[in-house]
Amino acid sequence: QEHTPMAEASTTSSTSAAATPTPSPLSEYADLYESLAALPAIGKSWFTKEGHIVSRSSFQDLTQMKQVTMEKQFALVGEDYQQVGFPARLSHVLLTAYNSKHGLLALVRFSGDGSDRKFFVEIWSQQGLQNTIPCGSIHEKIYSDGWFSALSWSPDGTRLAYIAERKDKKTASYFDYDSKLDKDERTNKFDYKETWGETYGPLRNPGIFVVDIKEKKVFELDGVPELLSCGQVIFTPDGEGVVFVGWDTTTQRLGIIYCYNRPSSLYYLPIAEKKAPKEGDAAGSESTEEETRGESPSPLNLTPSPSTITRSPRFSPSGSTLLYLSPYDGMETHNGSARLRQIKWDSKEITTLIEEVADPSPSEFPGIYTFVLPTNCFLEEELIVFSSSRRSHPVIYTYRFGGEPQQLTSGAVVLDVDSLENRLLVRASTSTTPSTLQIYTLTNSTPSSVTVTSTATVDESTASSALGKKITSDFKMDVISVPIKEEKYEGDFEYVLISPKDATESPKGVVLYPHGGPHGVYDTQFYYSRIFLASLGYHIVLVNYRGSTGFGRKMLDSLPGMCGTYDIVDSQSALTDVLARIPEQVNTDRVVYFGGSHGGFIGGHLAGREPRIKAFVLYNPVTDLSVMIGTTDIPDWCFVESGTSLPMSASTAKEMYEKSPIHYIGGVKEPVLFVMGDSDKRVPPSQGIAFHQYLRKAGVTSRLLLYPTEPHHIDKPEHSSDMWLNIAMWYHTHVGL
């Protein structure tokens, strides 16, 4: 819907009748977007046992309205890697795991949709397909979310482990006479069942399933308590057990995606097959549990502190050490730095190898900011490599046990590690250069220091394409530090500035573009959506305000309780800085805003408080914390970021309201476009809808796009393409060229 005051509408009508209509740039924008969205983005890639490289990339095919994943293979020819054959289009693949020791590739594939969906595990070798094992009859959907999900090989290459939704207990209503349940058990069919929130739909109870390749069968791992959700499973060095991350759901399931602060522990469990219930028994019911399980093993909690948070377990090559990431106990913010910890596998003794960093200088190691360690993170028994963030930059670090993390390179992300040849497979890019696939060969220049001795490019097809070269030729990138000198805080924040190079000849507009979270970061990697906006004639200002990750814990922890203040002030300061830094390159009549989630929260504030911005786009925005707390899957987030706490009270609601954009809605004068997913559980669409309706009643130009079935992140090609074209036209309509 779009609302324009009648007086404004009649003025526009009389003017357009007398003037020659301006041609719409929509088709030009559409061609530009389609070409940018078709640029392949490098993803999962690995070294093979035979010395080849396999690389996957994804892109949008807007003719078919599909997100496409393709796979390329590269072989060493002389001293260079060359592509072998044509890329292969992958379809219906959920998970992939390559076993470098045995040269085997496992794929989890699906067919069908909805209740007809079936799952299969395929085992491939260089000779072809070795095995296909059906695996969907004993569980529901297989997790491929990147959070709970896993596909892990046993050391001997005969088993795989993965995560799938466990079958729920059978239920029935009292008068369901076909049910085999006792009548006393027929009153629980409509019990409320908590799920894991945003993006998970009905999924709530992930369990561990093991594939026995020789026997061609799949079984559920026995001994996992019903109220323990499982994820990130790996085999132990002897192959007789597994280690996994477990989340205790005894109290409450809160939304987990993007939230690194959910209490969890590492568990060990020996491998035993869970027996299936007898025909007619209620699956998993208490009355049959002893009979079906017999003597079930019990999981051993390896990290028993009640407030611990764990993720990303990795065994060393010898199996003597188990590494994992762990934020500080009881971390309240949804994201933050993680400690690197180790468990001595024989004694189960826990020690911390890398601590958090409170207040690093711009060049110092700021702490670990990554969700996962590389699957193969060990270069040696006590030398690892990992990707992280240092301020606005993606950085690769090496760490030798007992030493300090050392920066290996900036502007790249580790994809795989070849410890035999001392090589890394990395994805490198900048904000103005599309990604390339590269190999870094390493050497130990000193006992504590590792350096890159040579770099080889495996795939630069996107960066070296005509469009890739044009992007690099037409745009430039800078990272700008802005000092903060306040009574309660002294330091700095950064913004990444992407600018058209011809702005010196023809001044451009500005898109103020803070990140969401709020505890996240916009780094200098390549994203085509940023180039799309820049190509419309804008400087892009990606603001990493106080509270961002990668700057140390002091900066991150400064924001909770000051949301609606520090994030707003820093965004305004970034705008002030860029206007003062390149005044001759900026058209101040074309200053606009884009922000999603917490970026939408900042935009809602600025819409009522910042007169220099002439048009706004708010993507799934938080607009009223006091209302959101009762509808979101992460109510704890509302308390933490507003600096309030339970129990809820009138004064708490008032404080949340006063820190929210809704408090400043009376000051909104400029046009606002809302883009939202109607299935968003993180920031329910009611947040944006209410703000939109208030603006309409106040006579402010407002439009709302609501995309069906989309969660917090709108990514279906039909919807995302429509969203970006509407954003481009919104800016064109309200601030022109």
C-alpha cells in the first residue's frame, strides 16, 4: 500500500499533465540487478586426496527464479590450477562431507516436498557412486541450517553422523477411536510445543543419527535425553563414540539462529543403536522407554558449568585434544567474542588457550569473532588457523598453543586446510572486487610465527569477467575511523565507504547503511547488493557503530542500555564525517537510508530525528521494544539491549518505549518504505505494519511490501529481486538522479 496526502497528489497530477513524462529507469535497474545477482559467490570448497580442488558457488537465475549452486573442479597442470570440464549444477543437496583420508564424498540429498519428502545418503568415490542409503523413515527433516547441522565421518570411513528432527510422541484426541493409545493418554494432542524460533518452523527436537555404510542402514543414537537438543556432532578419535553440543530445553526454547548466547554444553556419548518401538507403541513414550532401550548409555557432560556456552568442537590430529569455542559464561548479548578452550581427552581437564580481549588498539588482536572453526583447522598438532574479524576487516589468524594469535592476512576467509602440504584454500575479496579462490602456501618463519610464502589463484572467473572488472574499475573502498570523545566513552568506531570513482566529476548521493544485530559488523567482503546501490549513483556508508563485533569487548558491551543513543549518535556522526570529508563529491539533496532489523531500528529513530536524510527504507525493522517483547522469539534481547530486566512492569515498558523509534514517530516527515517477511518470528511484521499505519494516518508518504513465507532474511529470488528494484525506484522517486 502507498499513501500520499491528497494535496501532494493533486499537485503532482497538475504538474505531470503539463510536463513531458520522465522515462522510468526501472528496466535499466532490472538489467543491472539481474547481472549483479548472477555473479557467482564462492562458498564451500576443499582440497581432494588426489590433489584436485572442488569449489561451489551460488548465484540467482532470475529467468527461472532459482538460487543456483554449481560445482567446479580444478586440477594442477604444470604449475597452475586449471578448471576441468564444465561446472555441474547441484540440486537437492542438503549436506556435504569430504573424507580426505579415504577419498570419499558423502552427500545428503532429498526428493519430493512436504510430507512426501524423502532423504538419502550417497557415498561417492573417484570411480562413481558407491552407495545410496535411504534415511528418512526413522526421523523427520534433516537439519542443514549451519547451526545444529552436521555431517561427520568416522575415522575409519565406515560411518557418518548427522542431525535430524526426532519423531515426536504419538498423540490423539479422546474421541479418536482409531488410536492405539490408552484413553488416559488422549488429552495431549493440542499441547503447545515450543520450537527453536526464527527459520525453524516446527523443528524443535534435533537428535543424532548414524549411517552404517557397510550395513546400509541408519539408526538413532541411543542415550540422548528427550529434553536435550543436539547439534554439531563429530566422532571421537577411536570412532566408538561422538562429541556433540547439547542445549537443555527443560525450561524454555528461545530463538537460536544468530544468537550465540544460548546455554549449551559439550557431551560425549558412546555409539549404541536405539531400538525402535514395537508396532502399536507410542514412539518415544515413557511407558515403552525401558523396554525399547534396555540398558541405554548416558551422555557425559564435558563442560558441566550450568551457565556455559559451547560450540564448534574439533579434535587435534592425534586425538589427544578437543578444541571448542566458548563465550564467557552467562553472556547476555546475542553475539560477542569467544574464548578458545581445550579439553585434554584422556583427563577431561579444561584450560583456556585464547581469552577475550577488552580494549585492543586498532592493530591488535581483538578476540575471536567467528561462529565456527574450520572443519580442518589444524596445521600441526598444536598449530591452528581460523577466520575472524578485526574491526571492519575479515582476517585469517594462526595460533600456536601457548603463544599469541598472529595475523596471517586480511581480506580473506579460510575454506579448507591441507596440513600435509602446509596450504590454505581461501576466498579473497574486497567491497569492490568480487571473490577469488586462492591457495596460500605457508612456512614457519619462526617457531611462533607463520607466514605466506606464495599465493596461487585457482578461480578468478567472476573478478576477471567484464562485469567484475567494471566494478573494480568504477568503484573504490575506504575504511574510515571516527573518534568518539564523550564524558562516558572515549574511543572510535569505523565505517566502510564505497564510492563511485566518478564522484569527483559528478557529485553522488549517500546511502547511510548501518548493520543489524546490533552486535554484528559490516566488513570489507564483496556483496553485490552494495554495488547495486552504489551503481545507482550513491556513496555507501556501512556503519560499524558502538556495539559492533571485532572491536573488543569494551566497545561491544557499551551499547546495551544505550540502544537508541550510541547507535543513533554514531550513525549521525558517520554521515557528518562523510559529508565533511568529501563535500565536493556529495549531493546533499540525495541523502537516503537503508537498514534491516536493528538497522531498521536505527532508521526508525533517524526518520524522526535526522532532517538531512530525505528517504528511508526499513527492512524488517524493530519499532517498539515494549510491544515486541511479547511477540518475538527472543524476548531476552529486548531486555538486554534496552538495559532493563525482569520482572516486567509499567516503568520497564515505559523505558523500552522511550528507547524505541515509535517514541519519535511524530517527527517523521520524509517518505518511508517498509520491506518485510510475513513469516518473520524474530521481528514480527506487526512492528513495521503498526509504524506504517501510524505514518499513513499522519499524512506521511509510506509504502509497505510484505513477502509471503519469508522469514527475517528475505532471500527467495522472486522476493529479493522485487525488494531491491522497489528500493531503487523508491530512492529514484523521492530524491531523483
